[in-house]
Amino acid sequence: MPSFKVRDLDIAVTFRDVVLLPGYTSVEPREVDLATKVTKRRELSVPIVSSPMDTVTEAEMAIAMARLGGLGVLHRNCTVDEQVEMARTVKRAESFIIRDVVTLTPDQTVGDALKIMEAKSISGLPVVDSEGRLVGIITRRDVAFAEDLSAKVAEVMTKKVITVGEDITVEEAKRIMRKHKIEKLPVVDEKGFLKGLITMKDLVSRERFPNASRDEQGRLLVAAAISPFDLERAKRLDRWMDILVMDVAHFHNENCISAAAKLLKEVSAEVIVGNIGTYRAAEDVITKLEGVAGLRVGIASGSICITGEVTGVAAPTLFAVMEVARALHDYGADIPIIADGGIRSSGDAAKALAAGASAVMCGFLLAGCKEAPGAPVVVGGKMYKYYRGMGSPAARAKRFAKDRYQQPAKEIAEGVEGLVPYRGEVATVLRELIAGLQASFGYVGARSIRELWEKARFALITPIGRQEIGGHDIIPMERTP
Ligand code: XMP
């Protein structure tokens, strides 16, 4: 018999159903610290994560997000090799000592050197002998005017190379590079074997992005999406990734949970699990899975999502966060929640954090940025970028062609595609989101996300009230997105 429980229906509130109430405050927005934990171990200075979608996060977005203190999650709508290459690009983007150094051998040609420099966008290559001992260095300057591309690297390389040992400090490296006016500083062991490379570009970037999210080696932090059923992909990525993020629409599923249990034992990266949307789902994840580092929460709120329409099923992000936060509280589990889907403004992000999230995941807000994949398009004199759901027909078509592990689990599309306004650089968008969040915390009287959890109070708002708290009754001028 069907269950008729209309009397004790849950109320699945969404962002625009509620407001945060102002509280007694002594907090100025600029005093607000948005530092957070995105997993049990990893901290971010900005609680914003970019969605693993093929129109949102590839290497360029992940690099930008990490530099600005957030985190990018690389999408998986590509081959394993392509996803690993994106991860390597982010990890190579900067570090104190680059370990994954691209090198040449003396018998390669100037043409080879130029090709590698071009393909990998690097300007200097250490030259090593067949055993890995450093014998020289070649920079763009050495090859830029070369007339004979078939000349051997050995003929044009600088042989007297200034090197340092592995115990070098950042300050000392800077001093040496300035003194000798060099931009690359190879790191060698006592026998002369190449152990790494320090570049001026990376040292400058450290100063330029002091709040960047970095790993222990000073490389940018990055995450990648995986399926619980694709152990091979997870293992291949594990070597490069700090965080792996489960990428399933409905993780509260027996098969997903048992596959994830196996996967969690096989990888060393921290694993964020999701998406989930209810108290029961959180309860099952906490009690059935060991080693979960974060929870991705919210079902069917995404701007490109039609799951709710197609299936009638949804756990809107705000409601889902409240449910999961309650379960974590009841079980005394300290696992960060990432609120995923439906966030259109800093106000929505503030509500998600106030409900118990540690960070928000954004697709819509970031898809219009320069760093998202794809070029802007001009329609009617305005600039837009293409944005699509990962369950849209177009995204599904690509996935099935490329990845044999991702079988069509469902016969129906649960996502749509369209255009979003072009928003320029992600730095500008994040700056606005941060300023909006800080102002919101100021109204509530919270200096940090933890304080927000304690102090925030929500009130339901009627549709008429919602109209009133937006701009109203005037003919609006064009607003920059
Ligand atoms: P926003 O609102 O930021 O949401 O655009 C992004 C999130 O939406 C999810 N996502 C989808 N959900 N069908 C869905 O039901 C889809 O095709 C789809 N694509 C992405 C995902 O959680 C993402 O972070």
C-alpha cells in the first residue's frame, strides 16, 4: 500500500524560500575569515569549488581556482589519459621544487627542444645524460635564433650550470637566482643526479598568490571527478590528485556504496562522496563507509539539471545540506559538506554555508568565466559561454564515445545545455562572491564559517516577500552579470 504521509511532509526548502536573519553584530566584513576545510585534511582560504563539468573545469580553471584559494574539480567526460594530463598540467603549473621535470638528452636536436618547449609551454629544459645526471641546461634564449634545427642540444646548451641541493629554502633560491640573473635553478643530489627544478616564475607566483591552495610540495591543490565503478581511473589519477570526488547523481545506492567501499581502500587521495541529499543517505554513508573525507550534497538543484522535472525526485541543495548536517551532528562525525547545485549568487552561497556546508560547488557561476573551456560566443551583441549539464544529450554522447567504463546507466537525459553570460576572469567573479559572503557574515555577526553555523537563523519568506527583497518597482538598467 502506498504511504500517504501528507500530514508530516518534510519541507524541502530551497535558497529562495528563506532569508538569513540579521543578528547583533560587531563584525566588519573585512574582518571575516572565509577559511574552511574542503575535506578532513585539506584547507582552503576561499570556500568555493568549481564543478566537474566539461564546460566548467579543465586545467585552466583548476589552476585559477587554486591560485585564488578555492579548488577545481577536473571533469571526467574524457579518457583517463586526458584527465591525467589535466591533473599533471595543474601540478606542473607551479611548485617550489618541480619534481616532474621535463628533460632533454645531449644527443637530441634543437628542433626537438623547440617542439617540447612549445607543446609544454616551458622555457627551459635541463639536459641529463642517459643515467639522469645533469650535464647542461637549454633555455628559449639558447634556441630562439638557432638557424640549424638539426644541431645537437650538446652544442648549444649551457654547460656550466648553477645548481642547488634539495635542502634549499625559498629565500635562498630567490637570492641565488637574482644574483646570477637566472630563471631556472636545477636541484641535484651530491652525485649530480637531477632531483628537481626551481623556476623564478613559480617563486613570483607564490608571492602573487599568497592565499593559494597548495599541497605539501607547494604545488597547486587539485581534485578530480571519478565514478565509484571506475577503479582503474581512480588508481591512475591517485598518483597526481590530492582529492578524488565521486561524481554520481544519486550515491545513496547499494551498488555505489559497495563499489566505493572497495575503491576507498585502494587509493591514497582523500575521497569526497556524493551526491547525497537526505538524512538517511548521510547516515548510511557514515556507518557503511570508512575513510570518507567529504560529502557532496544536493540533488537536482543545478541550473542545467532537469532530474526533478523528469523524475519528480529532488533534494534541493539547501534542504539537503540541512539534512546531512543534522545527521553528521547526531553521529558526531566531523566531515565537511560541499553544497552542490543551484547557487546563483553570494547570497545563495551564504545560505548554503549557514545551513552547515563548509564550501559550495558552482557550475553556473563559473561556466561564464574566461578560464572555463570553450570560447565566448556573441549573440545579439552580447557575449556568452556555452554551458551544459553532464547528463545532457550532448555531454552523454561524448562520454559514451570516449570512455568504455561509463556505460549508459539511464535511458533518459537529465540535463540541458544553453548559454550563460560571459563574466570575464574567474578572479573577478570570486572577488565579488567573497565580498558578498563577507557582507553576509557581517550582517549575521559571524567572523568565520564555524561562527556562522552557530549564529545564523533562517526565516521562511513568502513569494511576495521575495519580490520585495530584490530590486522592484523600477525599470532596471542593464546590470553587469
Ligand atoms: P549549477 O546550479 O551551479 O549546478 O549549475 C552545478 C551542479 O549540477 C550538477 N549537474 C547536473 N545535475 N543533471 C543533473 O541532474 C545534469 O546534467 C548535471 N550536470 C551537472 C552537478 O552536481 C554540478 O556540480
